[in-house]
Amino acid sequence: MLRPLLRLLAPLALVALPAILPAQTLVIVTGREVLSPVPTLWKNDQSNREISDLLFLRLADLGPALRTTDERAFLPRLARRWTRRDSVTLAFELDPRAHWHDGAPVTPADVILSYRRAADRALSPQLSTLLGRIVAVEAEGERTVVVRFREAYAEQLYDATYQAPPLPAHLLARVPPESLATSAFVRAPVGNGPYRWVGRTPGQRLELRADTTFFLGRPGIQRMVQLVVPDGEARANLLRTGEVDAIDNVYGLPNFRRVERLADYAYYPAPGLILGFAGFNFRDPADTSRAHPLFQDPLVRQALVLALDRAAISKASWGPLTTTPDAPLSAIVGRNVASPPVLAYDTSAARRLLARAGWRDTDGDGVLDKGGRPLRFRLMVPSVSTPRVEMATRMQEAWRRLGIAAELDLVEPGTYMTRRGQGRYDLEFWQPLQDPTPSGLVQSWACAGIGGSNVGHYCNPAVDSLLARGSRAGAAEATRRWSEAVARIAEDVPAVFLYALVYGTAVHRRFTNVTIRPESAWSTVWQWRLRPGQALPRDGQ
Amino acid sequence: MSGWLLRRAAQAALTFVLAVSLAFVVMRLAPGDPLARLTEDRPLAPETLARLRARYGLDQPLAAQYGAFLAGVARGDLGTSILRDEPVTRLLAERLPATLLLGGTALLLNFTIGIGLGTWQATRAGGRGDRWLTRVVLATYAMPSFWLGLVLAWVFAVELRWFPSASCATRCWPPTPAGPRAWPTSRGTWCCRPPPCPS
């Protein structure tokens, strides 16, 4: 039956003729659309960051090891060199060749504008917290920017360069700061990086073209097209048919093992900044002035963690390379900070802890209870996140076997964020994009973060003290203090830590000199090259 | 006749107003803050959220919001998408051609193949071909559409490669250098907007 049908439709294939294109092209597919790839406008989104990093350079980039405290490992970008004038002052000399895509030179005014936006609490509450120790950013002559800090600490260079890449002051000086997010600039950003903005078809694709005058070297790939395909099966098909050259995370695809076997693609595992956990609410969702009736007890929290084979649960959804931390450590941060001992999967130990805490099934309904209260809670999960819904279902089943009744609260993202912000949940399945430094932990795991990113109200002054001491210390001591802080957080079990993503980026073998930066997969695309004789019709021959 | 026409017009107008009102009410009854999605990638200060609330009219009483919504609909203005910060009408217009193409093609295939096969079967009613085709058609009809869709995508996009496996596209004809709407692939050039292709 299939053959006649195919014969019937065969004439449609006549139009399938190759075309000739002028440029070497890299086609990438992703599941999430890039909406605002402009520095200071995004914070927690990997897709925005990856495109932003192609358009906008920083003064300096983290070295390949991503050690935020190692000043010698930073790579010059817009600044061709920097000098330390004293323990609280850094001076950056801008590269005179650096220019914006409209031809204007990069000036200290650009650096100052971006810093001011980031430091404005009303515009960027999270960035302003992170950059709180910068007291001034000033121009000195036409090419020098001086950054002054409140105190001496190991991450000064990181703070001065990472969070707020410069924005073009000559284009944005007249745009009211609060209007940048809705300005025409966001729809057609003018950057200074290796690629310039060409355009976007909403919901479908965006296109960048190489800046042939890029001052650090002419990009080898002249055109980059990013296709937006939310459906995982369709993304996998694009790889199978060779319609795309690269994908950001093979392990995010359904049946990723079949995709992994495609011989045309090389796979680059890279630790990521994404951390996944189910965070306990330490406050009663019905009355946030009271402690949570279940989760105030550390024995219950520990038992809930011990009851889960977290490694199996996360690998089933995120692939074999994904790691399971016991503390808020993404795979990148976990490389530079010692991880605490593992709370291993042990259902017997979980049962013992619950019994010790007084939980027994007194009425024989299969659910543990204590003082007439069942061990029942709701796990809030964003319904649009298939991996999280899958994992939550497995967690629910594992808990059920121990007499713990977890109800899944699948809600759409707007509702999720609202209830998260208001503390109206028991347990929430969150997946933040971490900063590459442990000093960023203050946002979600320090008492000071309550009212901001610390929605669960976890608070341990000892952790705060260790994080603060780490942030003020020199490199070696900082690592020690951060490790101690992370160990304390792990002991407190403020969340069921599930996964630290390790990406499997796939790139077609027709490209060479491929490197994948863990924190921003495509930021080195300008250094990639097409292998001789490997051009396709889409590249132009 | 004119009375009948007037009655039908009044019914249509009432239905339209009810549908529009229902859309407004259902959106307002849905749990969650419309601005909450914005804070997912970019935490916002309370004063910024208040400013955005005012910008989108969300700080107004419900009746005022409803009035503004109805007035906008009357002018063909469906408001601004909070997530994308673009007029909703523009977003719809951008997607409409693909929707029409998809729906139109499905209808066209449905009618031509359906009528053709139906006619063929009618002329051979009760015959072997009719019986077999009835079985095949019933089996296809009984298949879950999501599964059938995956199978068809696999056959026509992955195996035969007649069509792109994702996105709205068609082969460029005649072959042309890539224009702003062109989508290069390993097998040639797909155009995001079906004919006419960029020239």
C-alpha cells in the first residue's frame, strides 16, 4: 500500500533541487527561543546567554578552567590588558581595534553604561547584589577604565568582567534605562563580537552573520542560523537527516541513545551551570509566618532524600553523564569546590529516620502519619518541563513505597512563578542557571537571599558567615571556605538535589577546531573551521 | 427576509461579544500573575514590576481592563504580548500563513484524495478493492494522530527526505542564492516562506 502512495506523491520531490549559497553556514537547533540576547537583560537563561556571547564581548573572559579566582587565567577580549594598581583598584586598557558593528569604537562610556545598568537595584536586582562590592567604574582618558572595589578579594576581576558585558553608549544613551527591554535595540541588537545580528523570525529561527572586521580574527564560519524547534522528536529528526550541524544538548532529546549513534556527529561532553533540585519550603504555605509543619524536621528532609535513587532518576531523564550532587553545586562549580559526602540511596535508613521522627502508619491506609497528620505534601512542577515531570513522577512512586504521599502539582510557568514567589508550595522543582562561582550561592542559600531568590526561606547563619568569608578571602582560602559552606548546606538538606547537568553537545564532523565552552556552548564558533572538501550545498561551493 | 437577516446578525454579534468576553474572563480567572514569566530569566525589582503592571493596564480595575480590551478588539488591536513585547496581531499575522498553509494543504489532500478514493470505491462497491481500501482507511482513521504524525514525519522527512523534518519550509524553486528568509540545509535550501522564493 505504501508504494502506490509514494508513487502518488513522487512529483512533489521534483522540486527538491539543491541551491547554491554564498556562505559557510552553521545551522544549530535549539528548543528554546532567544528573546533578549542583550547583557543585563537576562540572567537565568542559557539560550540568551549563548547568543549574547556571540554578539557582545566582555572586557576579559574566564579561562578554560573557569576558575573565577585565578586572574592569570583570564583571556583578553575588549580589554587588551589590565593592571592592578592596588588591592582594590583594577585598570583596564581597551583594545583600540575593538568596535561596534556600526563602526563606532568601543569606549569607556560603554563599560560605564553597562555597569550602571547592572548596579541599578531597580533595573537589575540580582546583578546589583552580585556587583555590590564595586564602588566605582570610571573613565580615564579615551581608552582606560578604572574599577574600584570596596574591599580586597579574590574575584575582583571576575566581578568586573563577567556579569555585565559593555553595551553601546552611543546608541543607548538616549534610551531610558527602564525602557531598554522594550526598545528597538533588543529586536536588532548592535554588538561588538564576532557575529552581527541579521534577523529573527519569531518562533522559528534567528540568523547571525560574521563580522569580517572582527578585531580578534575573521570568523571561519560566515553565517550562523539557529532554528527553534521545541519538540524533541523533531529536533532529533533534524539531526538524523543532517539538516542541522549542531545541537546544544543531545541528552535533552527523547531516545537520545539512538541519536548518540549518528556517525556524522562528534559529541562533546561539557559540564553545565544548570542545577536541578526539589527545594523544601521551610515556611508553611498557608501562613508563611509559621514553620512548615513537615519540613521543619531535618529527619523528614533526610528521609525524603534517602528514599530516592537520585542518580537513576536523573540519568533516566538527562543522560548518563549527568551527576547527582548533595549540595547546590552545578557541574562547573562542583569542579572547583570540594563536594561533601553523598547521602546515598538507602530506603532502610529512610524508614528508620521516619520512625525515629515518629511517623507510622497507624490507620493502615498506606500513608505514614503522626498525631493524626498524614505525611502528605505537594510537589510543584512546571508542566511544560517534560524531564522534570518525568522525574517528579518517579520520585512520587519511590516515596509512595515508603508510605509518603506526594501529590504532583503540575502548573503552567506563570502560575509556577507566582506561587513560587509567594511561597505557596511545599516542595518545588526548580532548575536554575548558576553563576560559575560559589560566591553566587548567596543568592539562593543565604539568609540575605530571603525575599529574593531564596524563596524556600532556608537560613543558616553559619553558612552565611562561611560564604562571606570565602568571598573576602584570597583564592586558596576562598575555596576552603566555600567548600565548608557547601558541606554545611548539604548537612542541612534544604532540598533534594537531583542533577548537575553535563551537556552532550553534538557538532557535525565537517567542522574542525571545535571547542565547546561549558558555560556558553557557541562562544568559540568564530574559531571553528570547515574541513576542506566538506562543504554542503548550503555553504556554497 | 430582512427580519431574518437582522435576527441572524444580532445573534452573530451576541455570539462574538460572548466569545470575546469569555476569553477575557477565562484569562483573568486563570491562576498566576501575567508578569510572573518575566521574572524567570530576569528577576525584576518590585518598582519595575509595578511599572510594567501600569504599562499593560493590569493595575486598573477589572471593569476598566475589560472596557479597554473590548475597545481594542473593536479597533483590531489585541494588545501586546507580555512575554515578547510585540503586538499580538503582529504575532498572529506572522504565524497565520503557516497555519493557513498547513490547514489548507490538509483540507486539499483530504478533499482530493478522499473524493477520488470515494469515487473509485463507489464504482467498485462490494468489490475486493473496495473492501481492502475500507479496511485501510478505517485502520488509518483509528490510529492516534500523534502517532501517525510521528510515523509520517519519519517516512517522508527522515527516510525519503522529501520534506524538512521541522519548521515551515519548502524547497526553493528556481534555485537561488539565499535571501533573508532562506534556510540552508544539507540538501539544498528551504525557504521559510513558501513560494515565491527569494530571487
